[in-house]
Amino acid sequence: MMTEIWKQRVRHHQKRMMKYLKYIFNDHFVIVCLFLVGAMGYAYSNYLKTIAGYDLKSKLIGLVVFTVVLNIGKLATLIQPADAVFMLPKEKAMEGYFKQAKRRSLGLPVFIIVLTVGVLMPLLVASAGFAFSDTLYFIITLVILKELELTNQVSNLKIKEAKEWRKIKAFSFIFFLLINSLALFVNPIIGLLGAVILTICHKNWLSRKDDSLTYQWEKMIDNETNRMKTIYKFINLFTDIPALKGAVKRRAYLDIFLKSIKKETNNVFYYLFARAFLRGTEYSGLYVRLTIIAMLLSGLGNSFILSIFLIIVFLYLTGFQLLPLYFHFDNLSLNLLYPVKQINKVQALKRLLFKLMAIEGLLIILVSIRHLSLMEIGMLIMIVGVFDLSFCSLYLPSRINKMLKIRR
């Protein structure tokens, strides 16, 4: 019975997610991602050519990456709020339900592990003395450790005290770090054996411990709600999600940026959009994250071509993801009563995005100065200006019209 309920929920969840995939993987986003992957691959290839021999730093990078990748992927239980009442009598039968949940939750982490190891292996082979045949050992080791980490997440559903869960996470992190160290600094086969032994011992300990515990339903519901909220936040960057309620924060310390906006009729929407950007966590957080990532990639790179790619790609991503600002106040009834022409709404968004994208572009150039000539810096500034102007003047109005048609 529990297995059938799980399968039914998976089908419903997949149907709901597939509805949004066409908005995420649109032509523009796919093209931009291809450009980004190509630019990063080009920079990575050039870096590998500069490696002369053994470099301990490569193993340290591998240790950090392998340990971090084990924390990617949460347990998807698909638990619903009503389950706290209707599923409670079937609590003993929930073991099979969560086995199915753990098995399905392992899919995405395995894909990420394979991709991560595949990307990192050329570096380890070139500078750490490994062979490409060691790839399989690293993948199997990481998959075993990730399966153990998901087992811990299932066990966490029965743990009442947050302090105890933090203790388990801390010990798991230490053991994962130790296993990855054995694999990278001793031998990949030793690391694999260590992962197997750790899994056997840890699961025996958990089986004895979990027998005396019961599921914490409120905790399970909160965990699944937060997981789905994270997914909806990402999808909301491409289209509206009715189930997502955006969070706002006062952030009075940012009011200084609003003082320069004159309180005039023509500036009504410009002021509203600026305030929504500063107070809306999904907008300002997205802008800051994309800017920091672009600055890090540009700062680590050493190529004028790479800087051009990063500027174009990240300016496009920033502008595209901030377009939903246009509809931010559509559910506000007073919005229809303002004696303001709707054309001012588009113009206001143009002004705001132009400034935000210009600032982002200049910050990306700033961290690239050390490896650029004055002529290249001037060309990048010109590219930022031309792309920014083209995006806001040509692409933005047409994209807004398409979004309006979809909403109707």
C-alpha cells in the first residue's frame, strides 16, 4: 500500500514539474548555458596546459570538491501536511515508503557525482599522478558515501533534538573527509574499502538506534515544504509559481539608494520596482549571487575572450531573471488606480535593469583588470554599454509582450 502511494505521488510530482520545464529550458537559456559551458571548458583546457608536473594543490582541490558534492541533494519524501493525521496509523509501514524515497533521491546526486568526477579527473591525472581508470573507484566511493548520507537523512526523520542531528552531521563530515583523504592521498582502492566498512558499521549502529524511535511528523512536513520551496524559487526565476510566496525584508539601511529618486508621477513604477528589488529576497539575492559568481570566474580566468563570454552570459542571465519584476505589483489593486500610463511601467523597468546590469558589468571588468590591457578594458566597457542598451531597448519590450500573452 505504501509503495503504491509513493508511486502515485511521484507521478503527480513529475507531472507538475514537467509543466514548468518548458519555461526553464527555453531556447535563450539553453544557448546561454552552452556559451557558459564552452567558455569555462576553454579556460579549464588552457589551465591544464600550464601544469608542468606534480602539484599537491590539485589533490586538495579534489578533497574539497568531493566532500562538498556529498552534501548536494536532499531526501525527497513528498510528504504532505495531511499525512500527519491520515498516515499516522500506518507509521510502521512507512519504512518501505522511505526506502523508495531514498532510492529516488539518489538519482540526481549520482548524476552530479559522475559529472563532477569526470570534470575533475583531467586535473588529477595531469598533476596528481592518477590514471583515468581510477575514475570508477572515485565514483563508486562517492556514491556509497552519498547513499549513507541519505540514510542519515532518513534517520533524521526520527530524531527529535536538533543538537543530536548536528552531532551526526559533524561526525559524518569528518568520516567523509577521512575517506576522501584516503582515496586521494593514499590509494583510490583503499578509499573504496574504507567507504564500504564505514557504511556497514554505520548502518548497524543506526538500525539499533532507530528501533526505539518514532517519526517526527511535523519535522518531516517542514523539511519537505522547505525542499519544495527551494525548487519553486528556482522555477520562479523563469515563470510565476502560484504556490510560492516571496519573502520581503525591510532593509532600512538600503533606503539611501532610493533617496535619489524624485517623487514625481513619472517615477511611480521606477520607485516601486527599485524598492521591490531591494526588499524582495528573490530579486536582490539572485542579483548578488550572479554578480559574485561572475566576478569569481572572471578573476580566476586569464583570458580576454573569457571575460567577454562571462560579461555577455551573466548580464543576459541577470536581465532575464529580473524580468518578473514587471509583474510584481499586478496583484495590488491600487496599481490600477494610479494616474500613470502603463508605458511608464516598461520604461521604469528599463531604467532599473540598465543601471543594475551596468554596475554588474563594471564589477566584472574591475576584477579582470590585472590580466587586461587598457585597450581591452575599453573594449569590455563598450561591450557592456552596447549589450546593456540592446537588452533593455530591444529584447526587454518584446519579452514582456510574450510574457503578457502567456499570462492571458
